[in-house]
Amino acid sequence: MAKDDSILPVSSSTPLELLPEALECYRGVLESLGRAQIPYAIAGAFALHRHTGIWRSTKDLDVVLEAKFVPSALTHLQQIGFETHIEDPVWLAKATLGEYFVDLITALGNALLVVDASWIDRAAPDELFGIPCRILAAEEIIASKIFVSRRERFDGADVAHLIRSCGLRLDRDRLQHLLADHWEMLLWSLVFFSYVYPSYVDVVPPRVWNTLLHRFQDQMQNPKKGEPFRGSLIDPNMFAIDVREWGERDLYREYIERHPFLLRAIESEDRNRE
């Protein structure tokens, strides 16, 4: 769920002070979604704070919802004065009020993970800006941030902080279910975590380490010949040469063409309005 920020976010344990204009924007979105009875969960900086205690300066609010609800959400937000647009039909729409905005997120940028009802159901009831809401579970945050590993944006620190704070109570089965055939990314993140926090390595149960390491060892001894190149799922720009010149498959393009949920929902809504 990466965004191209020209200024790196500043992390602190000091509570975040929001300007009245920001509160107006964020409350307006949450109240509108509530009135429209659209299921959603809060992600991003506010969810990271709930799970780790870390505050990060931000000018936006991340809201996770199923793609099928986006057209209705945009309509209701437009009715109360928000400017809205589709930033990326694969995963991201935006609602803006002044200089503040809210991201409506329906998938990972590479469409490998798509938000479904279980993401919202598993989110914890909470309150934000005085409004009842739900906060995205740590497992879904970790699974989505693992793939934010591009040259211009790396969320490895967020993943490490989430594991450090939530490791003992993480639902490992859920995490492994979300990552499925991409379990190597989970192993990589755990190794990264163990390097950053060597004295906290025991927050990850031995069963998890053993399962992933044995699976990795088996793969090394019995490589799966013919498995596709997956670099474009990490960064389609940095690995563009592999696709354009070296003849590798573009799994990134294949995934987004296979899961254009938001695009179909928007096109359907446009037809209904006509």
C-alpha cells in the first residue's frame, strides 16, 4: 500500500497533533461511510500507532474497504464536498478536502492481496476522532507491507516494529494464509527482523521458524524448475529489464489484469448513472 512521498515520514512516541482542517477531513469521511453503512477498517499511520505506539506525521488517512463499495463511497463523499478521483484502478481511490486527503484502499498495489470481507471482520472495534470504527489487524498490515519494498519506499521498519510489538499474539496461521505461495517474503521479513532486533527473536515461536526454514531448505534441495520470475511483484520498474529485454514473464501485469475489481465496479456504477 505504498505512496510516493517526497518527504520521509517522521516517527515518534509523541502524540500526533492534528489541525482542525485535518480533523474535519477525516471525521467527514468516517461519518459519511458510517451513514452509508459501508464496512471499512482504518489502516496506515493510525493503525500502526494502535499496534505499536508509534506516531508518524501524516497528511492522510488510510481506509481499507472492499472494491465493490468504492463507487458508493465516492458518491457519498462528493455529496458532502469532497473531491474524489481514482488514483489507480487496481487498488486506490482518493477523497480530498483542502490539503488533506483520505486513501480508499482495496488491494495491494500489485493486486496480489485483495481486500475481502474477512479483512474488515477481523479488524478490532475502536474509536478514532470520537467516531466508532475498526482498526485493521496486525496480520493484514504486515502481509500488505511486506511487499512495499521498492527503491523509493521500503516498509521493512514498519514490519519489524509490528513483529516486535505484536509477535507473541500474532495469528501465524492467518499470516501464512494471506501470503500463501509467497511465504518466502514472510521468511525474509522475519530474518530482517531478527537482524534488527536480535534480542527479540524469541517473539517468533520456534514452530514458525522451523516450518519456514525447513520449507526453504527443501526448496533449495528440490528447486521448482520452470517457476516464473517474480521480481515485478516487488518493483515493476526496477525489474523492468527482466521483462522487456530478458524475456521473463510479467506477473505484475498478469495479476492486475486478473483482478480488476475496482475498475469493473467503477465502470458498472458509471453505466448505472447513465
